[in-house]
Amino acid sequence: MIAQLVVDAQVLKNIIQDPRFYKLLPCLVNASERLRAVPATKGGCGRCQKRRLAAENPVLTDVRNCIMRLDEAGRNEFKRLLNTQRVVITAGQHGALASVAF
């Protein structure tokens, strides 16, 4: 079991694609469809990469907020699915960073 897991963009993308989380977080079904709609880029210039990241960012922010709104039982189930004792999520809210650990 992992002692602490910091949920970053790559972890969120893995969660979105894992159907085990769909029952716990129904927002993931919509997020999965929205993430698939973002055009994939292979390498390319920095401008192309920035466009892709800018298109992914609202989707990942919605998923972060959905996770942060889980109740105590949901948070325990989320930790069990991730096989970790502690989860840390950082998200921007109203121009400031908010960090939640549970």
C-alpha cells in the first residue's frame, strides 16, 4: 500500500480511463468522452502542445472538483481503489490554489 499519493494530471487521466471508478464518480463518464474529444498530438511544436493542454485542463479540473466533493465514505472507497493511505489533490479555485488531503 502506498503511504501518500499526489493526484496529478497523469493520475487523473488513468482514473478517467479506469471503469472501477465510474460507480464512485459518475462525472467520469462525461469526462472520458470530453477527454477523447481533445485532439491528440504527437510531439509537435510547443504551441500545439499548449493547445492540447489548454483543452484538457477544464476536463481535469472538473474531475478534481468531483473528487474533492466526495463524502467520507466516498473518500475511503477512493483511497481503497487507489491502494493508498492518503490522497493529496491540488486544484485552482477562483484564482487561488486549494489543496485537499484525506
